[in-house]
Amino acid sequence: MSSQLVSLVTPAHVPLDLDLPLQRITGIGPRQAQKLEKLGLSTVRDLLFHLPRRYEDTRETVPLRALQPGIVQTAHVRVRNVSSRRSPYKKMVLVEATLEDDGAVATAVWFNQPFLARQLQPGMELMVSGKVEMSRTGMTFRSPVFERTGRDQHHVGTLAPIYPETQGITSRFLRTRIEPLLGLATQVPDRLPPSIREAEGLMPIAEALYQVHVPDDLATAARARERIAFEELFLLQVAAERARRRRMSEPGVIVGYDIELARRFVATLPFKLTDGQRVAGHEILTDLAAPGPMNRLLQGDVGSGKTVVAALAALMTHHAGFQTAVMAPTEILARQHHATLDKLLTQHGLPPRLLVGSTSAAARREILAGLAGGHDSLIVGTHALIEDDVAMINLGLVVVDEQHRFGVAQRRRLRQTSGAMPNYLAMTATPIPRSLSNTLYGDVDLSELREMPPGRHPVETRVIPPEARDSAYEFVRAEVRKGRQAFVICPLIEESDKLGARSATAEFERLSTTVFPDLRVELLHGRMPAREKTERMERFVRGDADVLVATSVVEVGVDVPNATTMVIEGAERFGLAQLHQFRGRVGRDQHQSYCLLFEGGIDEEGSQRLAAVAATDSGFELAERDLQLRGPGQLVGLRQHGLPEMLAADLLDVALGRRTKQAALAWLDSDPDLSAWKPLSDAMNGYRAVFDID
Ligand code: ADP
Ligand code: MG
């Protein structure tokens, strides 16, 4: 069928190929090309992969005499006559057609589409489809869709694809542009190796593309879509598994597991490790001792105690003669890690050094010398750590806090100049839902801290409607009177009428002069110079301020145990994970803590999300809930990760995830360097930004 189409669509003068820009296609003008661009469609290939959302099935026709009022029906008719007139009340143009088939007559009526009077001619044969109503003149189709019957029926009386549309680009338009191009589907390289296709009972890609746009029947359309989904997940799994095998085949820094050292470290802690910390610590130390370099993600809510686990790994690494670099996304966080690690590790002969943007030139020089000379074994810092002149002579462990996916390129820069590959530990308080981790993080091993250290009261979370604001402020004042402190988080820095968000600066003015003139209020936002931010933060940490008004700069990691109230302005404007992060800033001590979610606007979805945050204190549960509320497409933001978008696959499809993974593993066992099927190895280009595969 496809070869027949090729001859049909290849006009002699335009060399059609998959990369051809759409405005070069007959029937697509520059304006339409621009609109198609909005749908992310710029080439013939894009158009072929613009998959229908669903199908409209109007294949079943009804004789006119059998029409029933109240439902959508399709009929094969002849036009008897057409008239147009102005409707008396609403000044609308009505086009009416009398339709007949062999047994009966019916009417069709359209509103404000005067041009239809010219399109419809007596004697024309049509398929009409639409809702039928009983009127004065008998059975009447109201604003039906119709199409002349002929050899190639596209829209009515068929199984017609409904596409994602945009202003000026209808499914009808897309159908007529896509179908003539389908012959080109034979040029799409089939990235699924034939043996896998056969074993899995999947059709070739050309056939799948044909069937997804012009299906024989709905079951075939579903199989076509599944075939495309299979390919998408399969490629992801191959990339992830390849990255894993590649990594494991590379010599990693081997750090022996010294049980005695681990015991000594644990014995000096002022608390008992949680079971989760023990298990995670064991997993990490086991990885460190294995020949391949570690690639592990430690997930745990704010306050679950990830730092201690990382400290143990750093100590073991040092003991084996290697350096550790700890990277944080902000200077505030880097300073905090530095302080924590200082408390935990200096007594074990491993004092941490700090390298951040504001480190003075002299200090920096000294630190670089210490790292290059190997005297310093533990460095904590920001992105300042991956500047060109920072060289570690024997880096054994990289710990990255709060960056889910540290880019492959960045990671390579942290690699020491010679020798084995350092071990890699990422830490995050915004867990990946387990349902996603399999496919999306296939190259990463996960450790989880699901329980909190004992003695913590869960943070009490309340949604505060506008009318309860004043009493909420009174509550904050009462906490401060007890000697506690409070955060007030605002969505933006400056007042913006458009967004109606309370800005930190304006809110600071208001709170310090009107609401809390009796309290010490401090302001912190991301546009302040780093030095100033640090100073103000430190004032708050010391207890020299009662209320800290801030933007999301306090989102990650800030530790002020005496703060017990977290007020979030315009809370519905933040994501679930972010709200949970904010909440994690309090409840870090024995005091009962509170999170007050101030509702800004009223919208159904927003209040559902706030209710979800109030209902659970587990970040793991919230991540799953967020996924349910927003859907995987949005949450994952594959493009943001640097991965190709999924067109057909559902990342949460566990069964297909398993099937594709098995196929990927089996394929790599027999063809480890992907030399046996070129379209597959070519496809890996799309995954290089995320998976370390070459
Ligand atoms: P995270 O980085 O996971 O948010 P931290 O590592 O900063 O958490 O730990 C939060 C606080 O909990 C720190 O003050 C730390 O000393 C303390 N802590 C860690 N583990 C335990 C434990 N097992 N028992 C009691 N307190 C702990
Ligand atoms: Mg932390």
C-alpha cells in the first residue's frame, strides 16, 4: 500500500524528503507553516509523527428514514436543493439544504456560513454527519460536517483522525496534508531491529505511521500507536542501559569498605542512625568498593539526614586516599554543608574547605594549591568547583546536592585529569516518583530515606483563606513571643500587577510597617548580591531577626532549627514539590512547627493541590500525587532534561516499560556496541545530553 502512495505523492518538481520544511509542501503556505510551527511541526518528518489524539468514527451510516432525533448520525445523501436566508431574530445567515436518499428526505441547516450556499449544488452526493433534531420540516441535521463522496473519502463516513490542533490548523486541514505524505513513511528509518519487531509482533514503522493516520480499524490504530510507543521506550532503555554498561566497564575509583572506620564514625554521632540511613550508607559503601564507578541517587525528604550519609562516604573515600567534592546549587547551601561537614568530619581528620563565587582570590589560590597538591581531601562549593583551573589530583567521590541530573558534560569536567572515574552521588529532596524512575532513570541506582529521624513532629499544615489572614498573623506573633522565628515566602521579587503576586519587597514593607511593627523583620531575595544575602541569612540564623520575608531562595537546604512557622503567600502558584521543600525549612527541631498556605486566587485545581500538600507530609507521596494531578507529560518535561519528547509512550505504563527493558537488555547482550542495526545506533544521538554513552 505504501509503495503505491509514493508514486501518488511525489510530484516531479519537488524532491520530497523527510527533512523538507513544511512551507515547501504544496498546500502549505508561509502563514500556515508558521502556525504549524506552534505545534512544533517544521518538517515533513514532524508532520508524519504528529499523532492523532483519537479518531472520529462516522463509518456507520443510517438511511434517512431511520434517523432518530437527539443523537449524532451519518448518512449518505444527495442534495436536492439549497437555499440561504437571513434569520429574522438574530440577523444570522441560515443555509438550508434538502437532502434525500432512496427512501426519504431530511434537512440540514448551517448558521453563519453563507459560503456553503455556493459549495453545495443540487445533485451532489454527500456524506453528512451531525446531531439530528426534529423540526417543523422534519428530521434536521444541525450544522453537520459533510464531504462529497468519491474515491478518497477523508473526513466523513470514515475513521477520521483528530489531531492536536491550534488556531487556524484544524484536523481537517492536517488530514489532507498528512495523508499525501504518508508514502514517505517508507523513508523513515526503522529504529526497532527486525528481530525484536518479529519477536514482539510489532509492525514496521512505515506501516505503523500509515495505520496511525489512516487506520483500517480502531484495533489496528491502537496497535500502530503501541508500536511507536514501544520504540520510544525501547530507545530510552537502550540508552540508559548502555550508559550503565559503559560506566561499569570503565575503571572506577575503588574505595575499600572499612567496617571499623564506619563504626568509629557512627559512634561519634550525637544520635543513632535511622534504618534508612544504615541501608543507604551500606549501599553506597558497597558501590564505592566495587570496581565500576558508582552512579547513585539518594532521595530523602528535607531533614531525613542525607548529609550524614554523604559524610560517611566522604570519610571512607578519604581513608582510601582519595578526594571528595561536594557541590551545592547555591552559596548559602554550600556554606551550610561546609558547616555541617566540619562538625561531622574535622574530628576524624578530614576538615572540609569551601570554594564559592565570593571566595577571595588569595583564599582561592591557596585552596586550588591544596587540591592540586592533594593536601586537601574534602572540598565543598558551588559551580565554582567546575571552573577550568580547579584540578583535583585524585578525585574519588563527587556529591551533588539538589540537582537531579547533573549534565553529562559538567560531570566530565569534574573528572580528574588522569586515572579512574570518580564515584558519583546525587542527593535530592524532591524524589522522582517510583513509577517514573525505572524508565527515566534507568542508568541510576536509587537509595531512599523514607523515615525521618525520631523525635520530629510532623509539620502541621493549613490552607489559609483570605478572610483568615489576620488571625494567621496573630498566630505568627504568638510563636515569636514564645521565642520562635518565622519565614514568609513570596512568589516574586517586585510587585507585578499582571500576576497579582505579592512581591517579597512590597510584602516586606507591609509586614514591617503595618502588620508586625513590633517585630524584627528581615528581607532576602535572589537579586541581592551574594554577600548581602549571606549576611542577612546569617542574621536570621543567629536569631537577630524574627521574621524573614524571602523569595524562593530559601527553597533548598536552609537550616534554622528555631524557625517554626512557614507562611507561603500565593501558595497555589508554587508546585507541590516546591511547597513541600518550603515546608521542610521548619520542623527541624523539637518544637512543633506550622506551615500556613495563604491562598491567593481561587481556582479549583490550585486548591486541590494545596489540599494535597496539607494532607501528607511525605515527599514521596506528594511526588506521586503531583504526577496524578499534572500528568507525566508536564511533570517530566523531557525536553528540559534534554531528552526527546515521547509522542506515543506513557512513561507510567509499567507493563510496556518492563517489556521494552527486557528487549533492550537482550539486544545489548548480543550487540553491545550497537553495530548490528544502524538506525538504532543513530538514534542514540538524541540521548547523549543525558546519558553518558560515548
Ligand atoms: P537533609 O540533608 O536530608 O535535609 P540533613 O542531613 O541536613 O537533612 O539532616 C537534618 C538534621 O537532622 C541535621 O541537623 C542532622 O544532624 C540531623 N540528623 C540526621 N540524622 C539524624 C538521626 N538519625 N537522628 C537524629 N538527628 C539526625
Ligand atoms: Mg540537605
